[in-house]
Amino acid sequence: MVPSLLLWCLCLGFLLVPGAWAFFPNFVSRVLGLTWNSYTHQYITERALLLVTQEILATRPGPTGDDIHLHGELTAGDLFRRFYGYEETVSCRQFWQAVGEVVQASANVDFDMSTKHKPQYHFDSERVQQAMELLQRHWKHIQDAMRAGDHQGARKSLGQLLHSLQDFYSHSNWVEMGYRTINPHLLSSQEYAPPVAPESMQTCRDCKGLLCRNNILESINHNRILTTGYDGTDPKKPSGKCSHGGVLDPSRSLSATGGINKDTTSIIFSPHYYLHEEAAHLATNATVAVLQDLRDTVGDSNFLKLLNVGRYSALVFVIDTTGSMFDEISAARQRAQSIIKERQGTVDEPATYMLVPFHDPGVGPVQETEDPDEFMHFLGDLMALGGGDEPEMCLSAIHLALLHSPPLSEIYVFTDASPKDRHLQSTVEGLILEKHIKVTFLLTEDPSRRMKREVLSPDRFLIYTNLSALSGGLAVFTNDRDIQSVSALVQDNMPSSKVTLLHIQKEASSSSSTHSFYIDSTVNNTTIHVVGTLRDFILHNPSGQNQSLFQGKGDLATMQSYEGLSRIILFPPLSPGEWQIEVLNQERIMVNVIGQSSVDFLYHFAVAVNGTHPGLSRVEGSPVAGVPTFLLLTVTGLSGSDGATFSHVTLQGAKGESLLRVVLNSSSSLGEFLGEIPTLPTVPFSVRLTGQDRLGGVLERVSTEMIQAVHVQLQVLSSPQLWPGKTSKLWFDICNWGPARAFLLTTTDDRGFVKQRDPQQLSVGQNGTLRGSVELETPHGAEVGSAATMSLSVRSLDHGDANFAVVHLSVIDPDPDLQPPSCSPAQVQGSCPSLSAEGCGNITWSASLRLSDHGRSGLASVQISRGRGWLRIQGDFGIREGQHRQGGDPLNLTDSSGTGVAVSYSSNCCSTEAELLLWDAAGNLQHCSIVAHQQREQAFTNTASVVLLLSCLGLLLL
């Protein structure tokens, strides 16, 4: 599809912007840069993550216990269907959410002010050693974060590491030197890499116009001297050095003119465009190698957990524990027990269970577990005590639950009291939108409080209604008698493959209204929730059949009605096509139609950046009104055989009315789409995706959170690292796109690191910007690898505009041990002559090695990653037999003498190569390759040559 005029104008604008870039950040960059067949950071990273995930699942039996054959290049949808079975409806939305975090962190290296101009983040300007140290530190933090349970922080560091790693192959002369394998030394602190050209050494000659073939000096490539291009004006390029090059690099006109980058297939952007495919191929292989090392380090299960593969949903309860809540607590217990019993052992078994109790003034603690029995124990310990007065600390409890819940979760709040802590509303709203979490309220009226009706506002629960509407959840007003039955909606919403087909608000009316939703060939198990009181409800299927749910049983559905909720369950098999509902209601109602399907979508807003990198930068917080905006959308769960297509999204109002139709441009085989929005609607809206399934039927999905374009923006300029015992500062800008006015700034965090927690009143002029900062003090005892989530919200005092920023900050080891362990040859025995496959098993060879660690952490473990031999370890008490074959768990090592540990590896001559993985206690990794050279005919018959190759990928591991 041809890009619109706005896209073409953006392309021209990027040609006029000075600067340089890496492999372009994402698929949008290929459109804006007109480099249609170029590989991007996004494509390389996504394919590598999917490939390693596929390799792990291929080694595991499926849920039924059968071996699964996962061959060829599969989409995530195909992979999940084959692994879990075609009978299961499994969503890969959570997987793409995790992958998206890695990809976004990678793209941000090109967009963030703190990284985009620094050469060590891009292997530019001969800053190779500094760049390698950054890779090591990122790798170390990935391990620290995973050990501390901070998967979001680990994904962020992984994205940053992969970006810089991939840049090496595009920005250096590694390809031009003739290398066709990856550099195994980039994550090692040892000096095994090729020497780097010093600043005084000339490396390039002038190019002839745009033609830059052979502009690197022959002596540089012939002598294998590593050089990287200079980018921009800081640092200044010395005469005779290579430039990054391309139309966006101002240093390209300085001697030596031209450049050497291989970022794209376009001669305009990349002087060495003709080597782009080779560079991208090596960058892909290097990415896969790093991910394989991560898999070896943390184990398959933890690697899959990092990418949200496995159990997907979370069961999160926020419960008021005042004395009037006995029935509600009982209902929560019974509903949890029912969910656990129904889902245990299935793909929909919750991955985590969380309980946040509250009353006044107590809140918490957060009780989280992966053990359903322990969760039931948490619920069993709840006691309904005290209370009888309003309000309670409900928003504080929701705030805690939001901080600890994974993205795409749903939180269920049981209470009968209004909130005392309304000042947290903006912070809660920001976290809801940032993490795409739905909040549903199950509200009952406490009889002891009805006597105080005259002193209680009738609108005291309005904040709950507004929060549920914002998040796409529900607010159900029921009673103690029906709370157990009403809580069935929790169970309805638990499947990870749940999708929304219709979500509307309808005002009270004396006449009925008709609404449509579509069931496509991938949808099953459809349920309709109606919150409020109905007078009539008629259901029409695509075949023309209809049923009034108020006039007895029928063939289409059954309805269960309770105080505040009607639950309508459609009978299978479901006829695909357009279904209609006629609704007559005597008060405002919410209608929510859900089903189960593997096909869903994720989206975010972005704006064109006027910086140095072609692409779109993600909008953090709510989008700004009046600014041309793009919608980037990923359809998840597509299979190569689905044949589904998608044409547009509709920005719809709360009543389901169409506000704006946005045409989608397909830009990737992975189901990514781009839509441009010249002006966002002025009223709150949600996003409805429309396409066709393989049968030609309408396929629609609704993302239910409500988005409001605003006239104030909160931009975080830097995300500081947190050092134990140190003070850090976070800088931000408040951009006011409206009249001069006063704002209230609120800052909170979940660890108590923020020094100034009181709200601040700030004045910002018309179309003005105010820069500010927040100080954080990290205590000495803060766990390395742990994280703090900081929320900033700004709201105009006229109660109009509001916006937010959520920042994930990591506690970093200030002095990490980056020295990997080592392995050295000691003694060789045996020989391997050239033999047939039948005779090689009768002859053996062996190699003795000494394993040691020259850092301060000490040896930790060793594992055979490749080879069919035996590994024996010499310990303080003699020889103990270790691992027989590759694939087993690592063997623990103890070096009490400090002189190292002796190990021996033996194998028959059918396997003449092996590789050991050696870790120290800091997580540094050494690859130790052992190769037995086969004996030549008529040569030395009594000896064999065994060469120990130290391919030291010095990776930092758990």
C-alpha cells in the first residue's frame, strides 16, 4: 500500500535532518527511509527471540505428553498452536508483549537523549573497548535482574545489549576484513579481540561521490585492524578517519569523505549498502548466540518465563477487610477455589496469585505466590474486623496491586466503602494505561452504613466507576446475597485467550437500541456481561434466529440475572457472522461481549522524531491533542494458514459510536501495521480493529481502555541508574500545549526512594515548557538487580488535562566482577585415527583441564554444552563422576585451595569435539572448546593432538 502524503513528507524531512543511526530501529523506519528490503533491529531481534523459543519448545513434550515436531520457520501463532495442540485456544499476546519490551528498549537506544549521541552505545568513533564494557555490564544486569525477579528490567537490558551488539557488525569493518563468523570476544573482558586502530592512525581514503567501495585502507583490512566510523560532530573526527556516512551524518564531508555503515540497502543512507545483508546475517547470528548463552545460563524454564511463555494469566484480588466484608471475603475464597480447581494443569492455570488486603489505615502487604495452595492460605487468613465508617484506603491498595501485577492483567476489587485516598487517582490512572491492566469493582452496600446515608455523598463511588471505565473493566453494584454468583465474572475473564468483541456504555432509555458484534471462525466460548438493570434483551444470530432472554429458554443462549449483573452464555456451536442484541434498560448499563480466540492485538501511539534516527518514537503517557500521531498495531496469534487480513481500525466513543476510521498499512510479515491520525478525537475513545478471517467473514477485536488526548505532556529526559547508598536524579519536562495555567505534580515510587513525596504546584506558561527533577536516595542495603517503579503524574488545577509517566529504575552493582573464569589444557591421552562409523566407538581419547577463576567471585559450575563424552571432576576427596552427556544440569564446583579445579573429559572417537560452559559465582561465562585432531595416516601412531580452543565469550551469568 502506498504511503500517504504525510508519510512522504516525513521521509523528505528525515533527509534534511543531520545525524547518524544504526540498523534502522523498526519496521516503520523502512517505510520512512524508503529502504523496503533492509533488515532492522526489530526484525533481527524478533526473529532471534522466536527462533530460540522454538528451539526450547522443540525439546519439550507438549501438554499432552507427546513429542512435538517444530520444524521450519514458524510464526508465533503456528508455534503455539503446534506445541499446545490445535484443540487448545492459546494466546501469544503476552509473548509479544514481552518481545515488544525488548524491541522497544532496543529502539530507545536510538531515540533517548542519554544514549543516541554517545558512540559507545553504537560501536562508533573507535570506542570499541568502552562499547564492550557496556555489553558486559548489560549482561551482568540481565542476570542480576532475573535473580531478583525483575523480568521487566532484564528485558530492558537485553534490548539495549542486542542493539549495541548488532551495531558492531554494521558500524565496524568486521565484514570488510573478510570475517564471515561472529566476533566471539565482544562480551569478554579479556583482550582477544582484533586490535583497534588508535586515534592517530589513518583508516580510510576519500570516497568518489556516493560510491564508497574500497575506501578502507588495504593495510587496515589486511592486518585485521578493527576500525569503526565516526558519527556527527561529537567526538570530532580526526583527519583520515572513516565516517559513519550517509546523508544524515555531517562528518561525511570531512576527510576521509564518505563512510562505512551497512545499516540499510540504500546508498543514500549507507555507503557500504552492498554489504548490508552480510552484516545483518552476522548480527542475527550474534543475537541468537547471546540468547542461547542466556538460555544456558538461566535454564529453559526461566528463559521462557522471561518471554511470558507458559502459564499466562494472573489472579489478583484487592479486598477490603473491614467488619462488614465477611460475605465478600467468603465469595472471593470460593471463587478462587473454583478457578484453581477448574484451571489446574491447563494452559489457563494462573501463573501468579496476588492478594492485597486493605482497611483504614492499613494497606497490604502484597502477598504473591505461584502456589495456589499458599494463595488459598492467604485468603483463609483474612479476617473481617473493625470498620463501620467510611472511607477506606482503597486506591492505595489498587496502587500496590498495579505496581506488582504483570502487564495485561486484570485486578478484582471487593469493597463496600468509598476511597479515602483520592489524591492517588492520577497515579492509579497512569499505571492502568501504562500496563494495560483492567480493574473491575465488585461493590456491595454495608447495611451498617445505610443509617449514615445523609452524611455520605451519593457519588462517592463515582471514582470507581470512572477507573473501571478507563481501564475497560466493570463496576458491579450488587449485594451480600448475590456477591458469590456475581463473582463468576472473574472466572469468565480468566482465560489468557480471552478477547473482547463489544464493549459499550448505554444510557437509560424508554426505547430499545440495537448493537452488533461479530463472531469469526477463530472464536468460541462467548459470554455477554451486562452491568446494570435490564428490562429486555433480545439476541439475534446470523441465521435470523432470535431469542428474548426474558421469555424463558431458547436455542441461542441462557441468562443468569443477579443484583447488578446479567450473565448471558451463548450455546455452542457458534454461528460465524454478525450477531445483534436489542437492549432495553431503565438505567445506565455497560455491555461487554467476550470470547476465546488466539487472534488479538496490541497497539501504541507514536510520533515522528525530529532527531537523528528515521523512525517513530513511542508516546509515553497519553497522546497530545492536535499533534499528527501514528498508531502502531501488532496482530498476535496469526498463523500462516489463517489467511486473515486487516484493513482499518475505528476510534470509537464510549457508546460504541464511530469517531474516526484509520486505514492500516501493512509493513511486516509478522502482523505489524501502521495507521496515521492527523488529529485525535477530542473525547475519550477506544480502539476497534476490523479485518476478515480466512472464510471472508468480518473479524473484529476491541481494546477496551479509554484514551483521552490531552494538552499537557510529561517527558522523562533520563532514567538514572540506582546505586546502593547513592542519590540519583531524574529529569523531566512538563510541556503545556494550552493556555498558561497551574499544575499539580505528584511523584511516588514503590520502594520509598523518592525524597520529596509531597505534591508540588507548578506554573507553566502558554505553550511553554518547565524543566524539573526528582531526587531518589537508594539505601545501602538495596538488592542489586531489584527495581523501583516510579510514577509521575501532572494534573491542571482546573481539573482538565492530566498526563503521566511511569519509569522503571534498576539497582545496579557499582563494582561488578566482569572477569570470566578460564580453562587451560594439562594432559592429553589417547589417539583418534580415521575410522569408520562402526569402528570409532572402540577407541577413546581424553583431555585433562584445569578450571580457575582470576576474578574475585570464585568458580561456580561447569556443564557440557556439546559432545557425547563423560566429564569427571577432581575434588578434595578424590574423583567424583560428573555429567555423562550434554543437556544435563550444571555441576557445582568448589575451589577451596584457590588454585583451580582439575577435570577430565573422555569420549570415544565417534565424537571428536566438545564444548564446556564454565561459570563463576558472579555469572561470568567461559566457553571451552575441545577438539581432538584425527591422526593422519602413516604419521605418529601412538599420540594424538588435542587442542583446547578458548573461545571466550565472557558472558556474565547467574
